[in-house]
Amino acid sequence: MIDALTITTTGGRGGNGAISFRREKYVPRGGPDGGNGGKGGDVVIKGDSGKQTLLDLRYKKKYNAGNGKNGGGRDRTGQTGSDIIIYVPFGTMVFDEENGMLLADISRSQPEFLLAKGGRGGRGNSSFTNSTQRAPRTAETGEDGEGRIIRLELKLIADVGIIGYPNAGKSTFISTVSAAKSKIADYPFTTLTPVLGVVKDDTGSSFVIADMPGLIEGASKGDGLGRNFLRHIERTDLLLHFVDVSAYPIPECCAEEPVVDRYLAIRKELESYSCDVAVKREAIVATKTDSTVKENLERLAEYALKNGKPFFKISSLSKEGIPELLLWIHQILQDKSAAEECTKNSL
Ligand SMILES: Nc1nc2c(ncn2[C@@H]2O[C@H](COP(=O)(O)OP(=O)(O)OP(=O)(O)O)[C@@H](O)[C@H]2O)c(=O)[nH]1
Ligand SMILES: [Mg+2]
């Protein structure tokens, strides 16, 4: 899956202004008539609802818009350089690679953005006439177009994000409830990039669920795989926070911590990553309940109750608790009003 890449964009050069004088029969010294150069083309990025990935941009790294044509005699302005339009999926974020600044977030409210502006065309000598300069021999050269190195990152657009420590059973769950084929294995960091699945219910309504790579402590600072992918949960409406309560060994990275601490370690990562993510609605989901360690389950349930967090117990093996969880997700997604505002106080 291509979800981030870097491209170089250059606006076209403006055409030069012309130096030219009118030549007409019976007019020995015609006035200046050098036209302006044409403007260089722009490089523009535009959202396209038909696109889902950045795959099409994989092989082309440089986007140079057309140069403006030079001005001509008889006050002819040079032709404008041709623009380049780069089509990307909605949900693409545009960064300036050099300083890391977010330039645009291509969405329905901002469907396009100018990446590199074409240079202005130079003025021809006819623009330089004034009361003292009747026959100027000056004209400007066209300006260079802007150049920018741009990083594009695509955020997946899913309704629900599944997060949790490596090996918590996230991929097994998405493969159980949707047609998505997410790799499953009993070692940490099996899932390397997010995977989307569509969950349909009997009434025909559906929602999109994203299986995320496992998060560990330090993810928001770049440990593990986490940070690269945390951005994908920014657009979800709901997080399912999976916590393994089974007797199976917890991966080495995270084995030391008791069950609630494992949950809290990830909460801390979400909070240091972004306030928007931290205030998302969230359910705590105890997983692998076919092999529950009673104490783990009880502690987690007690924590959820005390903190007013919706709590579910599931087993992807026996399917226990899965219908109830899916039903609840459907209901929650209907209710858009419940989303909290991101304010500093909410952390
Ligand atoms: N007994 C039992 N085992 C499960 C269940 N769900 C997952 N597993 C096992 O747990 C292991 C990890 O499952 P994954 O679904 O790959 O876990 P993950 O959370 O996606 O892991 P990462 O991608 O590494 O973050 C696999 O060996 C699964 O077979 C369950 O409900 N019951
Ligand atoms: Mg996985």
C-alpha cells in the first residue's frame, strides 16, 4: 500500500517580454510594441473521489509545469504555460518536505491547493514607455516558477479504528467480521500497514473498520511502527481499544505490565500524539475470552466501569460477544453528536 511519498514540483518559467518596434509603411519610426511574456503554468493538487490510493503517483517524482512563451511584436502576449493537475484521493495531506509544515489537507472543504506557482511573464518594451522614454529598449525576462518538494500522506478514511498492543487479536477480529485479509500470526508486529474492511449487517448498512499495526509505549515518539500510522486513526469516529486478557503469552515488548497498565500506556501515546485522537469515542474490548485469565478480565472491566468507558468481551475464536459489539458500533456511528470537542482541558 502506497500511503506516503515525496514529489518535486516546479512551476513553469514566465516568458520573456519582447523588444520590438512597430514597422509600418510610411511611418518611419514606429513606437515600441514588444508584448509581455506569458505566465508559467502552475502545479496544482486536486481531490478526486474516484481515487483511493496514491499508487498512481509512484513512478513519477517530478512535476514541471509548462513555461510561458515569450512575448512578440505587435503587442502580442506570450502564451501561458500549461498547468499540471495532480489528482489524489480525499484525505491526502500535503506537507512541505523541507520544514515539515502542513500546507493543505485535501478534503471536500479544501478540494484543491496550489503547490508551485508559475513565474510571472516579463513585461515587453511597450510597457516601459513614458513621457521621457518614447522608445525604450528594455524588456524584462520572465520569472522562474516556484519550486517545492512536497510530501503527500494519505489518511485512510474509516469509521472505526482498532488499536492495541501487538498480538492483541486485532487482525483476527477484522478478518472475522469483514472480508479483509489481514495477516495473522502469534508474533508482535504482524500487521505492517493498516488494512481496511467493510462490515455489513443484515439491514444492509455498513461501516468501514481499520486494522492498525500494534502500538507500544513510545509509539508517538516513533518507537515500533506506531507513529507512521497514528494519523490514520485521526479520521475515525470511534476507536476499539483491544486488550488481550488471555493466558497466552504477551509479546516481549509489553509483557511486564499488568492489563490496565497496558491499556493506559497506549492511552498515553494517543494523548501525546494528538488531542483530536485522544478525545475520540472509545470502547475497551477484552479479547481472546475463550482463554480468559479471570483476574485480567475483572481488572479491566472494573477500570472501564469506574471510568465510564463502554466495555466488551470478545473471542474471535468462539465468536462470543462479537454480535453485541457490532450492534453497538452501528448505534454509536448513527449518533454523530456524541463526539467530544478537542480542547486542552479534555486531556
Ligand atoms: N485463543 C484465541 N486466540 C486468538 C484470538 N484472536 C487472535 N488470536 C491469536 O492471537 C495471535 C495474534 O493475533 P493477531 O490478530 O495477528 O494480532 P494483532 O493484534 O493483529 O497483532 P499485530 O498485528 O502484531 O499488532 C494469533 O496467533 C491469533 O491466532 C482469540 O479470540 N482467541
Ligand atoms: Mg495485526
